[in-house]
Amino acid sequence: MKFLDARRLTGPNLHFDGPAAVLDVACTAAEAAAFIPAWRAAIGGYWSALGEPAPAFSHIDLDGGVSLAFTAPIDALYAASEVNEQAFVDVTGLPVAEPVERSLDTLRAALAEERNDALLALQDEARVRGVPFFWDDDEASLGMGRHSAVWPVRELPGVGDVDWESHRDIPVGLVTGTNGKTTTVRLARHILRGAGRHVGVSSTDWIAVDDTILERGDWSGPGGARAVLRQPAADVGVLEAARGGLLRRGLGVERAAAAVITNIAADHLGDFGSRNLEELLAIKWIVSRAVAKGGRLILNAGDERLVRHAAGFEGEIAWFSLDPTLPLVRAHTAHGGVAYVLRGRDLVRLADGTETVLCADADIPITLGGAARHNVANALAAAALAFELGATTENIRAGLVSMSQEANPGRCNVFSIGDRHVLVDFAHNPQAMRALFDMARALPARRRALCFGQAGDRPDELIREMTRDAWAIGLDRVYVSELADYRRGRDAGAVYAVIRDELLSLGADPGAVEHHELESDSFAAALDWAGDGDLVIMLALGSYGTIRERIDTLIQATG
């Protein structure tokens, strides 16, 4: 048995619909069975001695251990996490990450320091009135976007001093899944901007309102959601919800107008709590709680796991699918349900027995004439999301056909350098790479070269499988990047050796496989090799900016 983590869950999470303190433990099933009741007793004893009401308990058996949680007020979560650590030490006699020996007096002092009666009063009144309420270590706020007000968490107004009628919500859409999240967010944002809305976005790109970037970086967790929904310029929100934030802190909002789950596929597997696809599905499914009452859940009808899991969802669902003949889609729409499908070459909205053609797939720039099927699927998901956030079908049509590749950097971008062509993408997991390879196969080319690498934490067989997928599109040259920042325990050159061995077994000429330290070096070598009519496929995991700068320079030089 081993302590893994004790932390706060600040929003809807795997265990509860609200805040809690969670303890993750690596152990066998037998150890978990003995530990759980002892842990509950220890928590109950401490919580009672601290004068707190009895909490609710939860535990989830996971691959490699168990996750345990108990509910706590928002002004007691740090103390609750300390109680979790001490309970683990008391029950097991084992250490946590750092040595801990907290007496009851120490815990009582920590709880007293954290207490904030004004914060709880504001939270309680907001709940009664149905007003959105957000809080963190520094600030608390009521309402969303243009209806929001924010105060320092230790300088809060009294309940009677708040103009409650002025604080309301704005339409909010959530986007999660394995692949396509960022593209779907970007598309929905573009559609809504074209409809005249002021769009707040939190994503792996940045926090932004309209064209004003507030802060760059990965803001796809609850902190990004709060930051965007406190912006007075925003009248609609599109929030990306990634696995890490959902698992470590929970969801950033309790209610939303719509939530998209694009797909469930192998990526970021291996961390405790997300070691297999079923655990990953459970994490992504958290967003469904925000739309269970009064919103709409937008799901990929081609994803078997989502279809199976949706059978237990009691709220409203809209399906999207590249295949309109799926029995699920037919049955759903026959009973008045909503679906967004690709029929022939047209994107179509099916609702209330009517069919509305949105546009042709080839008219959407980021689909590259319809060849990028994964972006056709992303366009369907974005159309469904934008509609639920207030866009009309005319707005959706205009937005889909006007969003350029430039507005979707790092995702399926094609450039022409003279008569040479370059396809750049961020694809980094098996499903995304297969989608990219399918599209690359559809693009006309005299010869094809691939520049890529793989992270060291992927199993050899998975690396070989992705190498086979790449070779199948008809490659003439392969440039393998070392990706030093992604070795993750492997020796230098180890991943390259696996890729090269698989390529040679597939019939590649040894002289057609090159090894380079940097992605930029691989790309430069591929461009030197490429001639008129050739296609260079560049998977840029960590150097998109550098690659893009080189492309722009070369385009300018070739006129």
C-alpha cells in the first residue's frame, strides 16, 4: 500500500456533485477492502472532534488502487486534505509524500484559519436563488460574464448588500473528449463571433474574450473556466474541459447549456485514475452532470463507449455522426431527437422531423475539401454546440465556411511552398494519427515524407502499430525526431530504434529512414529532399511555432 495524493475537489467530480477532499491510494483489492472502513472511521472521528457534521463518503476502485473522498465545506477543504493525510498515516502506519504528524489541535488551528463564514453565507444564498457562484483562494464571484461581480475572498459583501437580481448566468458550452476538443472550441467560438456574440473562451490555447487574449497557456481546467466567466465583456462562454483538470479538481461549473464529448480514445493513459479507457470515459462523463437538467449533451454516435454509456443518461441528447444510417441516429431522430450528420457531402441538422442543410463538407476550409474527415466530425459537433448557445443555422453555415486554416493553428494545416506541399498537425495519439494519415492519403502527391517521433512512455507495440499506420499511406521517406523532452524514462535513440526496426520489417529502404535530434531538423531535411508535387507531413508535438516561422519564411522567399 502506498499514499499517492490528497487534494481538494472544488467542483463536480468522480465522487460527488460538489466539493470534497480526495485520497488516492495504491493498493491491492484486498488491502482496499481492509483500508476503506478503517479510513471512514478515522475521518469520522477527526471530523466529529473538529465539530463538523458527519460527511458523506465515497470510494471508487481503480486500476492499481482506490480513490476515497468525503464531503466538506468550501472553507474547510485544505483542512480536510490534511485530515485525509493524517488518517492514512494513522490507519496504515505508512508515510505520505512528506512527513506528517498532525495533532487534533494542529488540525483545529488549520480549520480555524481557513474558515470564512461570509463565503458560506454567500454560497448558501446563491444556491437558494439559483445564482451562479464561483470561488477560489483569492476571489469569490456571483453571476457570469456581463452579469458577474467579483470580490476578494476576505472582503465579501453581506447577503443583504448584494443586488441579487443583477447577477445571472450566460449560455455556457463545455467541450471534452480525447481528440478534437480544441478545434471544436475554435469552430464554435468563430460561429458565435460571427453571430455578434462576445465569446469568452478557456482552452489549451489561452483565456480570451473575443479577440483579446487575457493569458496564454493551458487553461482547460476549472481555473480557466472561472477566469473567463468573471469577464464582464463576455455574454457566452465556451470552455474546454481536459482530463487533468476534471480528475484533479473537478468541473469548473455546475450548470451549462450544452456539453460536447467528442470521443474516447487512448491518450494520457497510465496516470492513476485514467489507466484504461473505461476510467477515462468516467472522467470525461463528468461534464454530463452540468447538462442533466435543462441542458443538452452532444455525443459522437460513432463512439461505442459513448453510445453504451449514454443509455443511462436521463437528460436531452444530440448525436453527431459521419454516418446518417446508424440505427441509433435513425431511431433517435424518428422520435423527435436532434442529430447532426453528414449526408452525402452535406452537413445536415435533423430536428423535429425537419432537415436543414448547413453546408457542404468541401466548403469548410479546415476539412481540406472534405478529405479531413475528423474535422468534418468536429464541424458537426461545433454546429450542435453553437446552436445550443444561441446561434442560428444561418450563423452556423456562415461560420463553418469562413473559418480558415489560419484560425486553427497546429491542426490539419496545409501550406504550399512553391510546388511543394506541407501538412502540419499536432496529432499525438493513435486515433488522431490515424485520422491524419487517412487525410494525408487522400491528398494528391507525387511522393510523401513523414516527420514524426513518439513519446517514450508508449509501449513498443503501440509505437509499432502507429508506424504501420503511417507506412500504409505510401511513404517514400521517414524522418524520426528524438523528442528529448518526451523520452520519459527511455534512453536516447530507443524509440527511434523501435520505429526503424518496424519500418525495415515493412520493406523500407534503410537509407530512407533518418534520425534527427530536433523536430525542426527533421523538417529541414524533409524540405531539402522534397521536390515539386511532393508532400511533407509534419507532426509537430513541441515546436509548432518554430516550424510555422520557417514555413512563412520559405513562402515569402518563393513569392
